[in-house]
Amino acid sequence: MEKRPRTAGPRWRENGVIAPSRLRVCRHHLIDLFGVQDNMTVTVYSKPSCVQCNATYRALEQRGVDYQVIDLSQDNDAFAHVLALGYAQVPVVEVSGDHWAGFRPDKIAALG
């Protein structure tokens, strides 16, 4: 059985340097390094006495993410917008074109 020569480092390194296609930088690191700030708008569509909505608010606040809350029981246009997105439960979180329903700590963690 022929042994393959051992390479120095993981396969995603090219000549000892991390391949640019494998380099990922978090949004907050881009801001720190290059002063890049994306205009992220976070909107939480909610209703009163919603446990998952409150959990979403707390998670966003812990991450330091600014957000606005729209009460669907008070805003018929917003309610129609949420229905048009295909959701029938709250909270619905909309972030710069992306959206999801329910308390999603994985999605919130990706924001901040």
C-alpha cells in the first residue's frame, strides 16, 4: 500500500496561506477592521402577550441589535404584509430582505 505524502496543514491552505474563498469574516469584524457598516434594518412583527416575541426581543437586546416592533393587532397593512410573506404565526422577523417566523436564536446569533 502506497502512502500519500503528508501535506503541511489543512487542504484549504494554498502555499501556507488561507485561500480567500475559505476566509469568512463576521459583520462586526468588518466594522472593526474596515469601518464597513451595513444598513441592517430589523423589524419584528408581533402581537401582545406573545412569549416567543418576548424571547426574540431579549435575544436581540443581548446581541446589541437595534430593532423596531410592529404590533399586528394595531396595523392592518403590516398584518397583510406578514400574510403575503406566507406566515400565520408571530413573531415574524424581517432583516434586510431575509425573514423568518418564531423564536430563532440561530438566526438572531447570525445578526450580531
